[in-house]
Amino acid sequence: QVRLVESGGGLVQPGGSLRLSCAASGFTLSNYVMRWYRQAPGKERDFVAYISSSGGSTYYVDSVKGRFTISRDNAKNTVYLQMNNLKPEDTAVYFCNRAVAPLPWGQGTQVTVSS
């Protein structure tokens, strides 16, 4: 089955860290540029970061630059999002997807930043 499953979210205090995982199955992850997105309550889903198929190139939106790091392990068919110095405005459901030929959206993983 071709799918992506996000995990690793949770409740964290401001300034804390989380590492999200995106496990791919049913296709060759190394063939795809991958992206992380997030959807805050009552808002549209927004792009957060991307990583090239080899992992050699990354890009971040300004709001997370310097705090988030996207990475991948193609041998493990997994993409990661390391999130440091989390802020309340990072609260959202986080999703991953292929940049080209995106798959149906999964359930995502909830990240809540609150004291």
C-alpha cells in the first residue's frame, strides 16, 4: 500500500523540542522530493519545509528557519522534522507529502506548544 504515516507529535512547553517522523511505504522514497506542511486550527494547510531526493538541498519558510531541520534516511524510508525552540504559534497538525504526485493526505501528527 502506498502511503505516508506521520508520528512524533505531542504536547510541549514553549522552548521545547520534538522530532517528527514520516514513514513511507509502497514506493521508493529516494525518488521523491519531500515536504512537510502544517495546519493550524481554523486555517489552511501551509508549506513548512522541503528536502531534495538525496537530502542535499533543503528549504524552510521564514517562520521556522533556524529552528526546524528537515532530514531524511532513504534506507529507512523515513523523513524527519526536528523542531527546536518551539513556539505557541507552531501549534498545528503536521503532515508530510511528496512534492510531485502527492498522495492523499494522512492523519498527520498533532503538535501542541503550550505552558
